[in-house]
Amino acid sequence: MKINQFNYTPNGNFDFVDSDGKDVTGEVTLHFITGEKLNNFHHKFIKIPKELWGFREVYLTDSNGERVLFDEQLMQIYFTNNTKEKIEYVLFKKNIMCFGIFENNRVKEKLQTLDKKLSFEKEFLCVKLSNELEMPYFFEIRTKTKKNVVDFQKKDNYTYLLDLTSIDVDEIESIFLNDYKFQKQNYYCIYSNEEINDYIEYESPCLNTNGQIETFLNEPIIGQIGNNHFSIDQDFLLNDSFIEKYRSQKDQSFDIFSFINNKIVQLNYNLTLSIEKYPSCYIFKDTLIIRGFRRFTGDVTKIVSTAKGLPVNLKDVSDKCLKFIFPRNISTVQIIKSTNKLRGPFSEIESNVSDNIVNISFDDIFDDLGRVNGTKYMHLFANISFEGEKISKFYRLTLSNDSEINNQVLFDSKMSLEGGIGKYHQYIQVFKNEHSELLFLKGPLHNLVKATFGFSAQALDIVRQKDTYKITFQIKTSISNDYEVQFVRLINRNVLSPKENDFIIKTVSKENGLLIFESVIDLKHEYVPFYWDVFIVVGNDKLSLPVQLDKLSKNIKNLIDVDVFEKEIRTLQNTILYPYVTAGGSLAFTFRNVESYENTANFQKEIKANKIYNMFKKHFDRKNIWIVFEKNSFGAHDNAFHFFKYMYENEKHTNTYYVIRKDSPEYKNLSNMQDKVLDYMSLKYFIYMFAARVFISSDTKFHAYNLQRRDSLLAKSMMTKKNVFLQHGMNGIKKVPVFHKKRGLLDLIIAPSDFERENINIKKWGYDDSEVVSTGYARWDSYTDKTSELPYHQIFMMPTWRKSMEGMTKEQFINTEFYREYQSFLKSPELKKVLTENNTRLAFFLHPYFKNYVELFDIDESFTDKYGYLDVDMGEEIMKSSMMVSDYSSVVWDMLYLEKPVIFYQFDQEDYLKSEGAYLNYEKDLFGDVVFNSKQVVDTIIKYVESGFVEETQYAQLRTKYMNFHDHHNSERIYRAILSKKKLLGIENRWTLSRRIARKLWKIKKKLFHYGSASK
């Protein structure tokens, strides 16, 4: 690493930039000769503590421990920083950095005389002394308003070049040399303008037509534009590149200075240049003015609400570009858009100007919008100055009243954005709202249709007729005569490959712009799991417009909101179809396989349990029942199991129960805690589920019952109960909107670390500070390194399920990129060779949703072991493994916790980010090697095999960023967190006499039946 730029931060801390322009402050360590080290990993500043004041020499190393080099230009500059409390300096010598920090409150002595000579040399003020100075010393320039300790370069032993950056030469009153001695500072005045003559005669220089300075002065001349300085010599040329280099936000004068009679004098100059050659300049009182960019760089949110409307016309609107026609010729302009509605941040749109026309191209402006589903209204603003105006003003763009363009014309010129398919295909168009304000409207086609045409569709009635649903619809529009309803369309909610089923319609009535029609939804079409949204397709001979069914009559809501057994259609293929009301209030259908437990016997059991609970409600409510469970009530190895185990063994809450299916391979893990186990779908299970005060789980609450049910008796009861979310894995690698607060499923979040709590659970999911507690994960209490328990090295491989594969046949699955990539990897001869030669095996684990496809993978058992869901204890295998290969699974965080290397195998990264999204930046935030094909995976595995599976330093350093709990007390912290949130969760834990007796009896029962004596 080579440092080629050093900066002081506003607070006087150190900042380093490498030769690529990257801020590397958070990657370097300062090493002192005394052996001390100083760093601030992952931050953009390094603060020097007070105890290190005084002269110090240090060398720097990068994150790999390699020595940092310094650019030669750095070795020529003395960097200085001055505050009321201290003066600082930094200088670089080959591979050594020197710095000093000195208190600024010692006795000062001002000496009036010093043998020196002053001049301008290029853009610097040159000070030549008669004797050599010994560090530390500083140069202080005083202006009318402040004192400035300036950076300088040492030209030779007697000559110093002072950097005048940010100083107006015309305001310099005096210059001092501050020479630090032992316990005092000597101030030498080397320049003062107090004795300057009122009148100095000289012949004015001339800025000629070629942009050159003509002068008869013998003294050097320095130029100034704003706070920037430059040398004026025979090579000086005022041209476009020079002007662009020194242009800033504001208009600035072009000034020149020289030394006359040992005084700094601003020179008047003559102008013979043709101003027409310099569109970025104008003349004011014989002075050349460099016109500023006049760009707005402050907080736009403070002025958008008060910005006045500026009427413009639109010209040549197409899906490629558009032209704004302004009322006058333009001097400078910024076109600015909001992100969504009037919320910030705001961003500038590139444009080019010709007279009063601003051209905007759609290309590359909205490059990432097509990836994100959803509607955005982006308002347009102009920070503009017209010809003759010296400042710019901020306006809200509106469409002129005399414009012949309306929203239907703009809709025809919409631009298609890359990255979406079917209902998720995104478009963008210019749009005029009810206030004539101009916006960019971005979203899926049906949302653009709704905004542009004003269609409104409603479902009036739904009737189940054997194996079909007859639905009555109503659509209302002011332009209904121009369009007709073509058909009803169901669209599957698959982001990458949404399927569509169309159904014919039958008109019932049509009058006064109101059309009522019917359609029959049947099972003759091809369906895939899970969710299907309902659309009405309206159109004519030229186009078809989708209108989402987003309104339901009160009658249809009541019809749908009955128990699912009354409205579902089952097939001979053991699948099920039924309607439901979405969280947004629209009509949709669910299609899925029937679960084994969805039968009449269990349905009747549920009804009976509800009656028993209501009959003995006071008794059950006094129990204060807590229910714990894991994914689909099928597991006993994750955070919920380890928390329950802690509660049981430490007798923390008598009425804590664990729900699990009897056919689970992990049912045996609870064999010594059976008195607190609720067998899934048993009568006792149903009663206690109705009676539960709180659910404590590693997945959402409906994993204790049925993920697809929201309308049964128990489902409705569960919606009213609080949920402590222990989580399944750390978050960041993919977005999980189902966990967001607005979904209303979770009440108390147990975070694995402070990083996730602050950056994801609160900032991204939207929970309040009081609703998230960081404790660490319960399962980490059991984690230790067990690699030595295997007679070989094990590589743990676990790919993630893709939603795009839902409902695929086996024939379709083997044609996916997923299957081809993993099959290529598993059959790699090079992989087999390196693993067998190095006593290493691959453990290939498949997500539970892969259960129908496990046998399709051709496994070479000589070096690979294949496991389905819960075939073995995953936590145990993680502890025994030396490395992990995965793609987007949260299980990789466990390997980071155990200080083991990770490979991210992301052959479909672009598609995955499109369909799922991520909270972390994949380019810089992942804690392992990222590879994109099977060959790269094999090559990276070979690298780690040859290194002995040692975690690389750059990834190990991220552990302190992401994780802050490394003890075995996580379950205890979780229990204390739950008790501290009793009011939030609606629980209480008072030790009444009856509870004390019940707890005593339970302890006796545990001893008699040997419960808990050998739990896992």
C-alpha cells in the first residue's frame, strides 16, 4: 500500500488516502518506537490521544501487516493544524511519519526584526531566511478575520514555500514565524502591511485577447480566484480548462498580486480579451468574473416545500429522452429529483443546455430502479439562473397550462427498465399530478395504468361452485367507452418467472361508465405455489392494460373471512386452492400442497380445544404459559431449543413448553424433558396454544401451527399473542421484509449483536429502540471448536433455496442453472483429487425445501457425504467442520463466530439481489471469498486446503465489527431481556404461593421420573 494523500479532519484527526484514491484510514496501524500501536479499524479517522503529545516517529502497516510506503510528494510538505488548545504538524520521511502536537498556551515573545526576503514563487509565498530552522516551527498568516497556521514546503535549508490555500491574499495583514523553544514560543514578524504607502505607482498589466498577461513589472506575479492561487508567468494562459479547474459554486473575481516596495499589492489590470470566447465568464467594473456553477449542495429538504412553481413546456418526449423548454435563455441549471414523493435524499440528473432548452437522456440515469419492485413518485426541481442573473434560484417544475401534452401521451412514451419480468417489470414515465407538478413516475405497469387512466376495480361477490369460484367484478372509469374488459388474469408472485393464467369474462351490465361482469376461476389451468394476485385486463386493439383488483366489498370480505375448510378446493393430486385478503386489502389466491396434518380430525380437535380453554379460561390464564418452538415445529437444534433447554435445566419458568412434531428426527433431543413437551396437533397442544401468553421462537409465530392459515380459530387467536423472536440466523446477506415491523408479526427482537440491532433491526426493519435487545444467540452457548473430533477435515456446504424454483417438476429442476452449477462442482475431478490427497471430505447439506430433489444430485461418496434436512445435527456438524461453502444462507455467520473460513458461491448473484435484495454491500461487507462459478469454488477450496484452513486476516477483522458476544451466557441474557419487557409482552412473573407450590412439585416430579438428567 502507498499513501499519496494526507488530510486533517475537521476535528484535527488523521486521514489517509492511497494511490487509488481510496480512504484507507480504517485499514492502517501506527507503530511507535516505544512499541505502542494505534488504529481505528473501519473508521475514516485516527485520533491521537493526549498522552502522545510531543514529537513522535511512527511507521504504518496495512491490514495484512505489510509496511506502508509514502509518495514522494508527501515528503515535501509540512502539514499543520491550529486550534485554540494546540498546534499540530505532520511530515513524512521515506517510510517514517513524524508528528508533533504542542500546547498553544505558553508564554509568547514577539521579536520585531528578522533577516528575510519575501517573493511569490508559482502559487506559493516564498520566505527566504538567513539561518536554518530546527523543528518544530510554524508559519502563521493573519488576516482581518482570523489566524491561519499554513502548510509549507522546505525548498532548501533556508527557503520555505507557504501554501496560501483558503487565504485571500488581499486580506493578509501580517505573517509570523512561530519558533517553538523549550517551554516558550518565539514569534518573529516577517511581514506587516501597517506601513504600506497609500499610493504606489505602477503600470497596469493587461489580460489580452489570447488570454495571456502582459506586464512590465520585474517582480513575480501571483493570481487568485477565490481561495485558489496560481503562478502567472510567460506560460500562463486563460482558457476553458484553466477556468474549469478553478470554478466553484459561487461567482469569483480574477485578481492578481505582486510585491512592490516590499509590500503585497493587488494590481489593477486592463482587459482586451473578447468575453464571447469565455461563456463561463463575464465582466463587472473592469474585473473578470468567473461564473460559478451555482449548484445547490445543501439540504434540499429545507427548501422544497417553499419552492415556487416554474412553468415549462415539454418537447420531443420519448422513451429515450425529453426536452424541457424554459421561458428564458439559461445561464446555469441543475435538474434535481427526489427519491420518493418529497422524501430525501435528493439527487441531480445530468443534463445539457442550449439556450432555453434542457435535454435529459433516460440512459443510465435510473440504472438500478428496475431491480426494485414498487412505485415511486419522484418530483422534479430546477436550481436555475437565467441570462443576466448573478445568483440561482430553486423552483419546482410544473407543466405550462398551454401545453398540449397530457398523462396519456406521457404514458405512451414510458421507458422500460431492465431487471423485471411480468408484473414485476418496471417502467418510468414523466407524469403530471393534480397540481400540474412534473414528476418521474416509476413502478410496475399496473401502477402506472392506475395513476394515468384512473381505473378502479372492485370484487363484489364470490361463490364457490364445486371446484370453481365464480367472482362478480365491477370496474369504473371515465373513459370506459374507449376500452373494454378483455379477461381476468391471475399472476403468480414469483419475481424471476411469474406465471399467468387468463380467464374469460361474461358481462352482466354496463351503464354510466360502470361495468359489472363475472368470471369463473377454475383448476384447469397450470398452477404453481404459492400466491396468485388478481388483475383485470382492460384494452382495445392497440394495447392491453392490467388493473389490479385492490378493492373488495364488505360482503366479499365477510365471505372470505371464514374458516378455510368452508372455502377451499382440494384436488386428487393433494393440492389446495383458496382465496384470501392480502395485507394491502386486495384479493389473491393461495395454491399449495395439502399438509398431512390438515384433516378433519385435527380440525375437530381444534374446535374442541377452543371450547375447553374458554370453559376453564381463568385457570389456564393464571398459568402464564410460554410456548417455545422452531421451524415448522419440526426441529430441536436451533436457538429456540437451546433457550428452552436453559429454561428447563435452570428451572426459570415452570410453565414453559416446547412444541414439536412426533415424527421429527430431533424429537429424541427432548427425551429427558418430556413433561414440558407439547406434541404437535395433540388436544393438549391445541388447548395450551389457545392459552399461551407469549410465543418464543426462532421463526415467526405461525411455525407453531400452520404457515398458510390466518382464518381458523387458532390462527385468529395467535394473531393477538405476543412473539419473542429469537431468530434463526444473523441478518444482512438477504432482505427479509416479512420480519419488518409493519407486518405486525413480531414484538420483541432478540439480536445477535449490537451491529445487527442498530443497522438492521432498528434502521431497516423499523422497530423502536425498546423493541430490540442484543444478547447473542442461544445456540452459541453450546458452540466450541470440534474439528479434532473427526479423523479428517470436513468442508460444510449448504446452498440456499431459490423462490424461483417453487413448484418445479424434477425435469424442470435439472435444467436450472442452480442444478448445473452444483452438479459441475460435485463432479469436479480436480476437487476429488485435492480432497482425497489431503484427507478432506465434503459434507453436502440441502435446505428442507430441496427434499423432493435430493436424489437428483449425483454424489461421489468416495469424498462426499450427502445430508437432507435434520439427517444429522447441523450445529454439531458446523462445529466439526473446518470451512463452509454457501451462497446466501445465514448459517455462514456461525462459521465467522467460530473463526473459520467461508466461501460465498454466488453464481446467480445478480438474479438473487434482484429477487431478494440485501442489507449488506456484497462488494465490501462479506467476510469470505466471493466466487461465481464451480471452477472458482474449487480453486478457492484448494487455496484453503493448502493453508490448513486458516481464516484470512481481512475477514477475521470483520468479526469485531459484526459480533460482540463471545461468552456462553446468551440464554441467560435472553431470559433477563424477556423479564425486563414484561409490560411490552403482556406477561407477569409474580411468585404467588400457588406457583411456589407448583414449582416445588415439578422439581419433585423431575427427580422421580429422572427428567433432565441427561438432556442433550
